[in-house]
Amino acid sequence: MMLLIDKEDMVKEINILDLANKLNGTIVGSFNKETIISGTCPIDNYSPNKVSFIRSAKYDALLADLENAIVLIPKGLVKLCDKYPNNAYIIVEDVVFALMDIQSFFYSDLSVIHEEGISKTAYVDASARLGNNVYIGENVYIGENVVIGDGTKVQHNSCVLGDVVIGNDTYIYPNVCVYNNCEIGSKCIIHSGVGIGMDGFRFEQNAEQTEVRKMIHAGQVLIGNNVEIGSNCTIARATFYGEKTLIADNVKLDNLVHIAHNAKIGERTLIAAQTCLAGSVKIGQDCWIGAGATISNGVRINNGAQILLNAVVAHNVAENQVVSGFYAMPHDEWKSAWKRLRKNR
């Protein structure tokens, strides 16, 4: 059985006054109280009856060419209302979070998987336990003793091997492979092409250099709740039985991120695209790892640290420290070193 929502039902509208109330915002400027808003748009390509935003004064010139636009601005930029009086402004505390609220109001249904039931082409082992309102898509394989919680959706051509546990309301998009004995929490999003639980990269040559042997990995991958993993990420299992590669609650991984064996990532950490974490890396809570960063094996990144784009990190990073460069050093030191290099060219 397949249940789908009609696209017409996804169209939403809201009165400008009601929208401002939802955002705990104040409207400044000339506007029609009956104005109906039907979505969002960028400030440099404004569409009538949509909401846009600016968060910095450096974009204020874009307002000069607009008329009757509806724009979110922070309290710190309220002077722009007088400078460009031809628009209506909704003044809010945090523009980005207000925009997220509006996006969720108008477009949240776009990211909902509405299908339910089990496809005729799927294989579900008799020992698997499926919750209510689960969807198992075409050509999906569900192995022995798998447990899948209520509302979880596993889309086409994905493979969930034996003894895997998946929580409630998790979305697994097409062509995902979850290896044996892994655990995925509730309300996670696993995008297409992700591999979870494969062996780590551990090979050794014998003394005579005649043989290359592989270390068998016997551990698990444990993924917490509300985790999002971008397309084509890979997460290797821990080396030893009883140990875990850990992705804690509310971690978000961009596309093409590699997490090696035994790594541990703390809550709410954000990792941008093409980052590589080598074996046994430990990252604390609330960290930012920029695009293309490489973190060497065994390195500890402490809570709140920021690793800027393309940094190569070979040493531990202190709490709340910002590092950059190759090899990464405190960001101010790197900027000074770079200036000296440019000066001496």
C-alpha cells in the first residue's frame, strides 16, 4: 500500500499579521493588513507576496530597488525601515531562526515521506520486527533480527543487515547500506548512498613484506537521535567487540564525510562536506568542522572548538579554540604567518 499527499494540500498561505505574531515580531512600514503571504524568496530575486530577509547592513542596498516587499530584519537594523520606507519589515530577534520557522511552516511537507507498507519486491526476514506505519520500499533487504521502530521509512534499494536496531520516525533514503549489529536512533535522516558499519581501514604488512593482512573489525556503530547524515557518507565500525564508533544526538554531517573506526563525535557538532576523520578521533560537543578538513588519528577536538575549512589537524585542539591551516594552528597565528609569507614572496 502507498499513501501520498496531494500537492494541492501542501500549498499554504498566511496573513501578514498572523505571521508576525507567530514570529513574535513587529511590523514596521506601510502594508495592507489583508496581505497574504505564500512562501519565501531570496532578497536579490524578490517575488510578490513572499518573505525575504537580510541579516547584515552590507546587504541594505538591495532594499533600494524593492517596493512593497516583505522583509525580515533584526532589531539592530531597524534604522533601515526609515531609509527604505517602500517596504514592510518584520522586526525579529533572530532573523535566521525566524526564517527557519517560516520555511518549516510553508515547506515542511516537502521533506516528509508519506508512503506506508511493504513493497512486493522487498525482502523482510521472518525474524525482523517492524513497528507501526513503517515503509519498506522496492528491492529493500531487511535481515535477521532487525528491529525497526514506528513511522520509520526505508526507501528503495537499501540494505539493512542482521541485528540492526532503528528507532522511531527515522528516514533512510535510497541505496543506503547498514551493516550488521549497528544502531540508529529516532528521528534521524540518512541520505542516499550512505554506508554505516563497514570495516575500518587497518592493514599491516608482515616483516618480510610478502603479505598484507586485514584487521577484522568486530565492534559497532551507534548513532543517536535526531542525527542527519548527508549523501555518500561512510562510517566505519569500531575495531573491538563491545566498542562503538559513536555519533551522538543532534550531530549533523554534510555530504561526503568519512568517519573512521572508533571515532566519537559529541552532541550538536556540525561537520561540513568532504571532511575526513581518521581512526579513534574524538570530537566534543558543539564543535564546527569546516569543509575539507582532515583530522589525524587519535586527535582530540575539545568542546566548542572550530576547525576551519581545509585545515589539517595533527594535534589536539583546546576547548573553544579556532584553528586553521596546514598543519592547523590557532587561527590568529595562521593569519599572521600567511601575511608574512605573502609579504616575502
